[in-house]
Amino acid sequence: MGIYEELQARGLIAQVTDEDLIKKLVNNGEATFYIGFDPTADSLHVGHFMALCLMKRLQMAGNKPIALIGGGTGYIGDPSGRSDLRSMMTPEQIQHNCDCFKEQMSKFIDFSEGKALMVNNADWLLGLNYIELLREVGPHFSVNRMLTAECYKQRMEKGLSFLEFNYMIMQSYDFYMLFQKYGCNLQFGGDDQWSNMLGGTELIRRKLGKDASAMTITLLLNSEGKKMGKTQSGAVWLDPNKTSPFDFYQYWRNVADADVLKCIRMLTFLPLEEIDAMDAWEGSELNKAKEILAYELTKLVHGEEEAVKAQEGARALFSSGNAANMPQAALTEEDFADGEIDIVTLLYVSGLVPSKSEGRRAVQQGGVAVNAEKVMDFKQTYTKDAFTEDFILKRGKKNFRKIVVE
């Protein structure tokens, strides 16, 4: 089985422009391909996970990845999947986020000895002259066709800014530049990016006449992959300082029964034969599959040692309530007001909720407990003495923190 056939078997490929040529390129290790990442935060999240795993798979098969960081398109913001305008970032924020992305991507992709490239589209986008761009690129884009793109249609009712309208042109220009500068002959993206990618293919064909070399491919369920990065507590980040290895493990341990085998196929590097054998699993066996999924992905992102600790901590916690390996949250003197701290602040500083307003709602809805006793009053406070012994804070059914005072 070639790598292209494996991607199909894992349910990753949704649509392609020239299947025979793409199959030949990737199976023979002749593809130089790119996937773009806009630096909208200082960490990648699990919505990027599928793309990173795909890049790793293709590199292992001899192909050359280009990780394109959107230092230029980040000034505009992709309207895909958005109901409102993205916040405008400063150049300093964008550069900081780009630096963070590179460090995290290195865990998936080998950038040594020219085996992969990391490129920032700010290198060519920020220096563009507006009039020159209009003359060079503008004639190749039909406004009527652009407005039929799904990424624009979903924004038309609430209003699509002219700033965002340019995003398709910028992304198309990226493929054009990568093709010329680095011989990039393949681009990957989610199904919500299809129109943008076709724009890049068309631009190359119109300007260079290279209709045999500019191919595009999309990933099945990439848009669902983005949804996977959202939980009631906010995004699930790859940065351990934003989402601990334990919480990362727990996120995957808690996937729905209907999704666990799909996630194992798409995201882990376990052999397909081993995964196929799990198809008959049901009932309690699906919990074993969830442990396998959580362990494999935590090992991939945070290393084997952290994966073992997270798995042992989860097993101990849910089998006996043992707090030894439970993730901790440390309080400092500044967290207390007149020697006390309220339950809403506790939830927030422990990382169990992304905001105090959500913490208040969690208490009011009966979803918060301290040492197995439900907390019903969001004004409930605790003195420092309450934390001298085990103080276990719980939100929902499976989100725990052991609270300590530094």
C-alpha cells in the first residue's frame, strides 16, 4: 500500500484535482507540498493536529513539507468558518506567534538538512505594491466566482469586509510564490479552504501555463478537526502551559464512542491492521480504545514520559480517587483577598474555566464540587487553611485539580 492509498484508508482525502498525478507524486516521494497556518494565537491547537500528522506521514514517505506561516495573511485574517471579523493583531504579536509555531511544529516535522522548510508569507506579501498586485493578479480573479465561495457566502448576511475579501487573493498568491521559489507542486488544506486553493491553482495556470504541475488536494473532515479543538473549557492547545499533558490526555480519553476509531485512524500512527481489528470492539472495549487514542496522541505531542504520567494519573483518579498524579494548580498570595478566595476565582486560576463568568455559570448549574461535595453558592469562599490537606476541585464529571498554596 502506497502512502496515498493509506491516506484514503484512514479517511483523510476528500477531494483532489488530478488524482493520478497526485498519487504518483506522493507515492514516489516527489511531492513538495505546503500547508498554511495563520498565527492567530501563540500556540497551535488540536484543530491543527490533523494537518501536522498529515505532514509527518508524507515526510516519512519521502516527500518534502513546507510549513507556511501566515505572517502576512495574519494581517488580514481568514473569513472561513467565521461569523465576525477577526481581531487585528500587531506586528509584534504576529511575530511572537510565528516563533511559537515553529517550536511546536518541530515535534512533528524534521526541518534538518533541508528535509522540510518553514516559510513566512510576510516575506513576499508585506512588500507588495498595491497597484502592481492589482495589475499582476487582479485580472485573473472573477468577483462573481469569488462570491460563490462557501467561505464568503456564510459571511454575506452579517457583512464581509473588503479586507477579508482579499484573503483568497493572498492565499492564491502564496501558492504562486511557493511554486516559483521552492518548486512547490502540491497544496493541502481543509474542505473549507477548497475555493482558496483552487484560486492558487488557477493563478499558476493562467500566469505560467503549468497545468500539469499545480495540483491541489483537501483533507476530509478538516473543518471537523477544528471543532475538535473546542470544549466547554475553551481551546485544547498543544502548548503544555496552556493545556497540561493531563488535560490533553483527558480530552482525547473523553471523545464520543462514535468518534474514537475514526480519530485513531486519522490521527495516530498505529498500523491499519491493528486499527481494523478494533472495529468489532464495543461496550467497555471502547474505553480501552479511548485510552489507546489518548496515550498515542499525548506521546506524540508531549513525549512518552508525560503520556505515561497522564495515563497513570487518569487511571488512579477514576479508579480510587487518588490525587497523587492529579494535575495541580498552585495559588499565590496575590490570589487571596483578605486571606480568602472565592470558588469562581478558584475555578478560573486553576484553569478549569476560561473566564469567571463561565465559572459562575458552572456553579449555578451544579457542575462544581470540592472534595466530592457539590458547591451551590458562587460566593462560597475558602481560607488558606482549607488547602493544608488535599483540596480537590472538580468541574463536570472528569475535570479535576488538586489545589495547593505556594
